[in-house]
Amino acid sequence: MRRYRLVILCLLLLLALVALPADRRFRLRAGRERAVEDAVEALGAPSFADRERAQRRLVSLGDDAREALAAARGSPDAEVRRRAASALRSIARAVADPEERLVPEYIRLITGALPYPGALRPGSPIDGALLVFPGPAARAAALAAGKSEHDLVLHRRAVALLVRLGRPEGAPYLAALLRRDWPLPSTLVLAAEGLAAFAGPAERGDLRFAARSREPVVRAGALRALARAGDASDVDLAREALRDDDPEVRRAALALLAAGRGGLAVEAAREALGDASPPVRVEALRILARAGSGADASLVPPLLADTAADVRAEAVRAIAALGDPAGAARAGGGDPSPAVRRAAIESARLLPPAERRDALAASEEEGDHFLAALRGKILGP
């Protein structure tokens, strides 16, 4: 459909040109020839901005500039030769892919919007324009990210746009970024998230490389990206990460093992119930709850006495998921933490209506209006 629109647009322009008087067409042609001459001459201008503008102008002129650019490749000026060759390559790509002509315009649009927070947010007018031709937009976003590397904030916005577009044209830049010693870890985490959408062997290799980064947040982000890609084939990497000093990395390693098949995740979760970090213990409980009959339910009740309320709440949910919702509701009903009591009340949903009141006897909730309303809703009239 996009190609048809481009064809129709070209036909309309051609009809408009044919309808012009002969002298008007001659003047237009002469104007384009003069524009080509001026732009070729400006390829060697002292100002970098003028040289860039001239090269973009020649690319936009397309076939009209081919002959002059071919001649410019023999210029004694090395800068002119380089830019002429680059412009010819761009014109050749545009002929092979008509949408390629949009890339320079998209680059200008993106680079102009990067300094303004929110200008590229989802639903913005610029975002809508980029989504019309997402392929060229992704190529432009990758080029804009490369050009903005001198500014960490602008570069991060360009990478965020590239990730949000989710196009394969952006994967090579994201992969190259992961293999660099980039100074802003959050940008590398974004790159890992974006690369997770492409589950090819090359992309998984780049994510594994990032999983051994010196930055813990990057290691954790890469492991989570591998988990989202459904890849748990590198068991050694996950086991290595389970011994990481950073708790978020250990938690991400559990998620990676859980993305695969077999009992490796359950085995690791059993060991992680004694981890020093509460979030890791929470993740381990979730894995055991999802394992169902494959998990040892007797391992969960001791976590009801955990010092962390989040762990106790997750233990209540795990007991309910493993087949004892009544025991979960009773065990958590008298806990001092509202989060644990809420988990206990919600566990009663799994019981027949006639059994819910007895299970929730320890959770009257007279002093907490929200939990009292939740309890009343579950018990019914």
C-alpha cells in the first residue's frame, strides 16, 4: 500500500509537469541544473554545515544530479570526492527503495525534535509522522542516534525512539551499542530491551555479551531481555549470574531459567529461597507457584515468617497457587502488614463461597477501609 501511494504521488507530479507550458518546463529544468551545479560546488565549501546541506540537496535531486556527481568523483579535492561518492550511493539506494528518499527528511525531523522533551512521545504529531513509514523512520532514528552520541541525554532519547519503533532496521545499531563501553548504563538497558524483539542467533549473542557487562544494571537488563526472547539455552550463563554480587542480576537469572523448560528453574528457586535479597526470594516463590505439582509445597510455609512483608505476601499467594487457598487465607489473615492480609483475602477467591467466611475469620479489617471493602466483596451478601 505504501508503494502504491508513492507511485500515485509520482504520477500526479508527472501530470502536473506535463500540464505546464513549454517555457515554464524549460525554466524548471534550467533551475534544477543550476541547483545541481551550485550544490556540487558547495561540496568543498569551508563550512561543514554548508557541505552537509549541499550533499543532502544533491541526494534529493536524484537522477538529475547523477552525471554531475560522477564527474565530481574525479575532483582533486578529497572531501568533494568522498561526498560525491556518498551521494551517489544514497541515490542508488533510493532508486532500489523509493522510501529511502524519506530517510534524510526523517533525520532532520528527529534531530530537530530531540532537544525538546516529549516531542517524540507516543501520540505526538511527530510520532504519527514517523509511523507512516516506520522502516525509513527506524533507519533515520539509528542515524540520528549515531549523530547525537556527543550528548548522552539526546542520544538516550534517540535510542528510546529506535526501541519503540521496533523495526529490524534498528537492530544493527542497538547490537553495536551493546558491545561498546558506553558511559550511560540506562541507555544500554534500553538497547537490550529493543534487541529482545529480534530473537535471531546474532541478537542473542549480543545480549549474552551484555550479560557480562561491568555494570550490574546492564547485566540484569540483558538477562531479562534474553528471558523475554524465550531463550534459556545458555544455562551456564544463567547459573553464573545466580552467583552474581548484585541481587537484581540474580533475580534476572532466575527469570531467564524460568523462560526455559525442565526443572532447572525449580531447582534454582529452591536454593534461592534462602537468598539474602527479598526480591530474589519473591522471584523464587513465584517460580515455585507457577511450577504447581512440580514444586515442593513444604518449602513455602517457612517463608510466612520472613522479615520482609513482600516475601510473606508472595508466600501466601504461593501456598494458594499450590493447592491450599484456605491455608493461605488463614495464615496471612492476622499478619501485621496490609499487603500480606490483602494477599490472604484475595486467596479466598479460589474457595467455594461457603468456605470463604471461615477462611477469612482472622481478617476482620475493621481499621482498614480498603481491605474491609475487598473482604466484603469476596464474601458477598
